[in-house]
Amino acid sequence: MTYKIGNVSKGQSKALEKVEKPDSKANVEGVYGQEAVAKGTVKGNKLKIEDFTKEILEAKPMNSPIPEKWYKKGGSISIENNGTWTYTNKSGTSVSYPNGYPDFTPFMHPNVKPVKIEVHSPKNNPKDFENTNKAARLTKDTDPPIIDIRRPPDGYTWHHHEDGKTMMLVDEDIHREFRHIGGQSKVNGKNK
């Protein structure tokens, strides 16, 4: 099975075509989405490492894990019909990257809702975390508690959402493992 990117013009979605040659006749299915997409099931088409052509890699979400390294760690990657890449680690934990950004919603702290702040430029995580802890009304007596106003609660980190304003309290290990470019980079001009 071969995957290739179809013709696109500025502002259009990229098309990924699945090309098969059963019985020596070419069978081409065009699939369209926000980025390159693979024809597959609702949960996406799980790709093998050899399926990652240069064209498919060009549609990879910014700063997401490198497929070759991800597979060497025992993970897998699927691309859904709408173009969303989903990374699954060797433990079976998955994070999807709709519109090129990670969706950490399933890994948010259950007691803390997302809050909006003005993200600092240039980058200043301690100040962002302080403002976010205040906006979320976290103290040493809340669940979760904070020990230092300029740090997130133990086991969690504040994720800068891609809108450049929203902060989400998410599992620190998941946030670290599933690399990405997020709202902080967008605000600081590194996500263009």
C-alpha cells in the first residue's frame, strides 16, 4: 500500500490518496481533510513506519513526536479521516492532535476547569503559572494544593492551549511525553 499527497492550492486541504494495485489495476481513493489524511476506520488508519513518506511527514503536527522515534519506543500513530493525527504510546494511552495541536482534555485534573490569562511574551512560565494558579483559585488548602504560587500542583503542569489564552491543568507526564507546540509558542511568535 502506498500513500501520496494529491494536488492542492493555497487555502485548500491536502489530499492523501491511497493507491493500491490489486489484480494489476490501479485503485485510487482520494480523501480530503484539514491535513493529509489516510482512508481508514472511524478511529483512524494505524500506519506502519514505512508508510511515512516525505509528503505525509509534511502534514505532521508541529513539534509532535517524530514517527521513527515514537515507533522505536513502542508507540503507534494513526491518521483519522478528518486529518487528525493520534499518537498512542506503548501503554495504550492516546493523544489526538486536531488542527495540529494536542488535545489534553482527557488528562485534565478533574477539579480544575480551564482558565484564561494573558500569556507572557517573552516566555515566562513562572509568571504564567502564578497568574493561572490565582485565576483557578488554587492555594495550599485546595484540591489540588499548590506549595509555590509560581508552580503547578505536583504531578500536573499548566498547558498553554493553542488559543494563546486558555490554560489547562493536565497530567505532567502525559504533557511531557506527547510533544507539541502550543499556545505559548503561538504568543511568542514561534508557531508560524
